[in-house]
Amino acid sequence: MNMRTLGIFLYRYRLLQLAMLFFAGVPHVFAADQEAIWKSLQSGGHVVLIRHAITESGVGDPPGFRLEDCSTQRNLSAQGRADAKRIGDAFSKRGIPIAAVLSSRWCRCLDTAKIAFGRATPSPMLNSIFNDREKPKEEKIREFREAVATMPADGNVIMVTHQYNIQAFADVSPTSGEMVVLKPESGKLRLVGRLTVPDL
């Protein structure tokens, strides 16, 4: 091996070492960020948009599904139900104040909310933008903005909904069970951060 080849090898080896050190620290930084978001929720006054937990495989709902009949819809998987419970346990463990729990009328959202928080108030503004003919997207966005403008300051409002709704409301595309935390400030919504399904 000549000196030039050796130099290139050592340079690349050093880059690899630095990359390994960097990524070794990422989980710790991520965990710290997550805990900071949880801590902010303890003071109340936030909107928490939750995408329903993991469902059975598929996209959308079967043709001819009915909101009043969960058996016609795509529902939570066993993993989704377990994840919903972990979400609720994390809120309870940290003493997060909850003023209200609102949910899309789709069963996978209602089930996520009820498993996590023991309650859910159906809210048409949270119904799926992807597959709802009752309310247009623009009307849902308007109603959402009006709702968060008058939310209580001493608790957090939980809203369990769908990926497309959260994308429209907060310009964030969450994974299943992910929580998008927003803070109303001066008529606008500030993104506080995103919480993954807790690993309790």
C-alpha cells in the first residue's frame, strides 16, 4: 500500500469513526427532545393532534363502509391497540392535564382515543379529509382554527384524527400513533414538537 492509498484509507476510517460517534449520540438527543415536549404539556394550553394508531393492512376503507358499523371499516390492529394504551399510560404517568378529547367519527380514531384516554367526543371537523363527503376540506380547516382559538388555557386538548387532516391543519405528515404538539400564540399555532409512541 503506497502512502497516497494509506492516506485515503485513514481519512475514510476517520470519517467513519466520526459518523459512528455522531449517530451513537442521536438517540440520547432525541430522547431529551421528547422529554422536553412532554414537560411543556404539563403546563397545559396545547393542542395535541394524534394520528390514529396502527391499523390492519390497507389504504382507506373498504368500498361501501359505514361510520356507524365498525365491521365495515379498516380498524386498529393488535399492535395499534397496544400503542394506544401506551400513549394513554404516558399521559397518565406524567400527569398531563387533559381538558377535552375529540375524535374523528372513524372507528380507528374513536378506539385510539377511548383506549388511550377512556373517552372521546366525536367531532365531524376531524373526520377524514381523504374519504368524507359530508364536509369539504376547507370547512374542516376553518372549524379547526376556530376551535383552537377558544381552547382552555389550563388543560390540553387532544384531537385524534387522520394523516391527511394533520397535514392540512399543521403541515406535518405524522406516522401512525404519532402526536403533533401545537401551542396557540397570538392567533397562530406554533409547532412545539412531535412525539412518537412512548416506549414505556
